[in-house]
Amino acid sequence: MTKLTFGAHPYLLGFEQLERLVERTAKTASEGYPPFNIEATSDTTYRITLAVAGFREDDLQITVEDRQLVVRGRQAEDVGERVYLHRGIAARAFQRSFVLADGVEVGGADLDHGLLHIDLRRQAPETVVQTIRIGRT
């Protein structure tokens, strides 16, 4: 039995990039830090919340690169005279990625009590009807 992939299915024309998208998403799913939630706040809006305790606004960077939302965090080095007996609060750099569907845009971001909230909105696609003339080319 032959396994069909997204790009090879006869009824899915032009969806080759969907297979690449699924592979890219699977690679980023193994990241464990920082923990996050994704919630649907309405039919067309979403909110991603990342737990970034200890990070300031200046330590965080949010970008959209090739339909991929990328959140990076890097804290300044602690050069103080602190002597830790136990250091359980993560102070490491991170990069967390989320693949955005076509029509999904970032509406804004807010940092509140160690939680980074990123609001997304999905634009409703326009319905396009096209009539194709039959003739010789």
C-alpha cells in the first residue's frame, strides 16, 4: 500500500507547502521552555500567553518571519555579587516559534506580571468567484 502525502494527493493541488509547514511545526513542537497557552478569545481572535517570569520588555523580541511568529528572550548577565544556594528560576535565553496561517496577523503584545500576551486576529477571506471561458488558447 502506498502512503499518500499532502502534496501527492490528487485532489489537493498546490498544497505542497502544507507538507513543509507540518514538518517545520513538528520540529518546533519539541521546545519546552517557556511554557505557553493558546486560547481562542472569539471566532476570529486568539491569544498566546508565555510564562516569562524574570524577563523585562527590553529582554524580549517578537517578530514575524515568513508567516512564523518568533518570540526571543535574552536576559542581561547577572554581574552582581549574589551567591545562590539554589537557583531554580530559569534565566536562560529562549526562542519560541508559532506558525501563522495565511490571514492571521499580530494585533499587539503586552507583558503583565511575568506573562507575555500576544494577540492575533484572523481576517475573513474574501469569496472570489471567477468564470472561466472555454476556448482555444
